[in-house]
Amino acid sequence: MREKRLLRKIFYHLLVMLFGFIMIYPVLWMISGSFKDNSEILRGTLSLIPKAFKTTNYHTGWKGFGGTTFFTFFKNSLLVTTIATFGTVLSSSLVSYSFSRIRFKGRNLWFTFMLATMMLPGQVIMIPQYLIYYRLGLVPGYVPLVLPYFCGQAFFIYQMMQFMQGIPRELDEAAKIDGCSKYGIYSRIILPLLKPAIVTTIIIQFYWKWDDYMGPLLYLSRPQSYTASIAIKLFADSASVTDYGAMFAMSTLSLVPVFLIFLFFNKYLVEGIGTSGLKG
Amino acid sequence: MVDTKRTASTRLSMFFNNDNVVGHVFAAPFIFGFICFSFIPICMSLYYAFTDYSLGSKVAVFVGAKNFLMLFEDEVFIKSIKKTLQYVFFAVPLKLSFALLVAFVLTRKSRMVTFYRSLYYVPSLVGGSVAVALVWKQLFARKGLFNSVLMNMGFEKINWFGSEALAIYPLILMAVWQFGSSMIIFAAGLKEIPSTYYEAAQIDGANGFQSFFRITLPCLSPIILYNLVMQTISSFMTFTQAFVITAGGPNNATMLYALNVYNQAFKYNRMGYACAMSWVMLVVMSLITLVIFRTSKFWVFSESES
């Protein structure tokens, strides 16, 4: 009986691991491809181990396009992502505090609008938003890529509100008795206690913005201002033959921060998705 | 003099500490953003949908319902609707069933489970990126990895992106592959189901399948509804994958709706027409979401009712 159970257990773990390996195979294949030469990639081999382990792809890929190296592209990505993420945390925490802790006229109305924007497909407002920025002379430029993030992101507002419900209201009351204003309650009590929700927000927003393709595609036109996601696509767009090795090399590099964050903050991410839900 | 100054400042501080004011101060970013980046654009979009407008033209010429009437004669539009519906109807149920299955398998109490969940989450982690879309394109290329596997197994190789009937399937498969987020949400829901339910069922002689269909599924139904709605919406908006992997081809067989809207607006500079298209999309999506919610009372089980 015990042997049978042990066998079942081993079988279970083997099956789950094998299947997990198949799931991440494309990613592993890309990483190994970044060390293979083009002819080896194009032959479509299953092998994850390169015949000759070469780092030349990283050298050629890093050179980028028309004199702009991937240093610039990654720097641009990091800039846009950092500013947008900072804006999201700041604005979403402010807005969620007002919705969950303060009774004011119009709260229900704005809250309903917020839920509505969560369901609103981005494509409906994409074109007029572009036209507005265009008229304001902000296209091409970074402003359209970061400005909306300073106005609160519905998904994160909702998530922070749920988290705030777990912060006891007695703390607010106590602070109020001690002479703290609503502004003080936000900055001295709610914000410090909100830390786990903020970490989750930073991670998820970082991922979304780092991967974002459509925004930079619409709003950036000079190669020097491109983000990494746009630049990687350029490998496939070039008129001559696609340099798959270099493309995979830069793709791998672009995923390094994603994996690092996942490795260190896995717990926050899983909890964040589990409690509030996450699209994608 | 000093007195009036003090009253002025106390009045000011009283004003700023009034709940109505505090609320609006904190909600100001959202209110500003909602008006500027959602409300005004929606109104503009509705207006432009009835005009002939392109970037650079001075005035938007009002043309009535012409854009909408043109849509129904536009072959690419009709094809893109069909293909998008095909994409959503295949990708969403497959993704959710897969997510539920994996979440269910990974409910065992074992130290490895956390590791496994992370492993299965990796595709979702990287799947939205251009990098992985480009890899996918190469995987399904004529001499790609997928065909090598097929040939090793003794099948003919398939020209995935050359065939109108088949080109959509690599995209669907890619969507299903990214089941991680739904899986984690399901896993969180599974943890909430009291183990006493299962114990009671076991005493009554229920087998594994019965307790899955009689306990797990009903208890999870609110979460299934949530995932269904969210995944349907995001599937309708799929853009990057179609843009990067197939660019809509061959012969518009993978012209997903969002890609079509993008092309009309920014490739052909037909802003008015594209706005009309995005409004049709909004209406179709709202209808489908509404249908899901309406039918949900027949299959979503809520604790309060029984």
C-alpha cells in the first residue's frame, strides 16, 4: 500500500515536471538559440544545447541599428517603465484611499466610472487619444506613454482598495483623536501599511509596461527614442535576411529583468494575482 | 488684524479638511484622467465615427452613417469579425479549462507545488512580449521546431502561416499557452473551498469525478465567471501577437479585430472609419459580456441562495 502510494507520488511529480518542461520549452529554446548560429536555428533542431557555444550574437545584436545600440533602447525602456510605474503607484494609492476611506459626494459615481474603465477596451479610445496628443504637439514623444499612468489605473486602484479593507479602521480613528488630518492618515498610516499591495503593483505594472508594444509603436518615431520591444521587432523587419541569433540574443536580454523580478518577488506576484485577479 | 488672519487660515484649513474636499483632492488624479483620457476620447470617437476624417485634414466632414454602412460591404472587416470570433471562441474556453485542470492538479500539499506553479506561470510572464512572439513565429515556420517534431513522428510538415485555414491556430495555441494568470486565480479559489465538503462527499461514497463536478465546479463558478469575462475582453483586444507573428496574413486569415482597427487608422489613415469600427467592437463586446452575465445566473452558484 505504501509502495503504491510512493509510486503514484513519483509518477505525479514526473508527469507535472515533464509537462512543465514542455511549457517552458519555447523560452529555453530561445535562450539556447541566442548562442547558436543562424544556420543551426533555421534548421529547426530540437536540441537545447548549441553545437558551438558562441556569444557573437550578443555582440552583433548589441550594435543595434543605424548607430543606435541596445544600450539606448534598454535605457529608454527602463526610463518609460520606471516613470509609468512610479506614477501608477502614486496616483492609484491616492485614489484608492479616497474611494475606500472618505465619504464624499460623488464617490459612488466616480467609483462606477472607474469600474467601467476597467471593462472598456483600449482600442475604442486609442485613436482619439492619439489625435489629442497629436494636436497638442506631443507626438512623437514620451509624454503619451507615461502621462495616463499619473491618473490612476483602475485595475490597481481596485486592488489597493481591496487591500485597504483589511487595514483596521480603528487605526484611522486613533490617529484622528491624536489630531491627525485625513492627509496625515494617508501619509502616516495607510501608505506605510499598503506596502505589500504597492510591491505587487510595482511588479505587475513593470511587466506590462516593459512588454508594452502598441504604445511605443504609436508614439515613437525616431530610432534613438525606441524602446527595446520596438527595437527587437526591427530584427524581423529588416529588408535583408533576419538575423535570428542576434534577435534571440537581444530578446533574451530583454527578458532578464522580468525573470529576475519573478525570482525575487514571486510571492508578492502570486498573492497579488490570487487576491485580485489579473488579465493576460 | 491678527484675528482675521487666523480665522482666514482656520477657515482654509476647515475647507481642506471637509470630507467632500478631501475626497475630491485624493480622487483628483482619477477624475482628471477619466475626463481627459476616457470621457473626451469616447465622445470624440463617437463623433469621428460619423465623419470622414484623416490625420492632416482640417475639418472632419460629417457623412452620417456612411462609415457604418461601408463596414458591411468591407470584405476585410467581415473576415476580421469572423476570425476574431473564431479566435475568442477557441482560445478562451481552452485556456480556462487548461488553467482549471492545472490548478486542480497542483492543489496537493507539497513543497514542490509552489515551484510547479511558478514553472507553469513562466509562459504568461513572458508571453506578452515581442520577443516571445518572434520565437513563436520561428517555432511554426516551415522549417521550424513544430514541423521538425511532426516529421520526427512521421507526419507531413505543415505550412502553418501559408494556409488560410491553419494560420490562426498558432495564435490560438499561443493564447492557451499563457494560462498562468487564470491558473493562479483558480488556485486561490480552490484553496477557499472547505475540505469538509469533500470529506462529506467521500462519506456519501462520491468518487473523484463526482466531487469535482458536484463540489469543485459549483464552488468555483463565481471565479470561472470572472475569468471568463476578463479573458474574453482581453482576447478580443489581442494585437501584438497578430501584428508580430502574421501581420494579418495570409490573405487576412489572421486579421484580428484590433489589428484591423490599427491598420485602418495608422496605416491607411482613415481615422473616421477606424472609429466606427472600434464602436462596433465596443457594442459587440458589451453584448457578449452581457450575455455571459445574463446566463451566469443559470450556472453560477452563490452560497447565499442555498
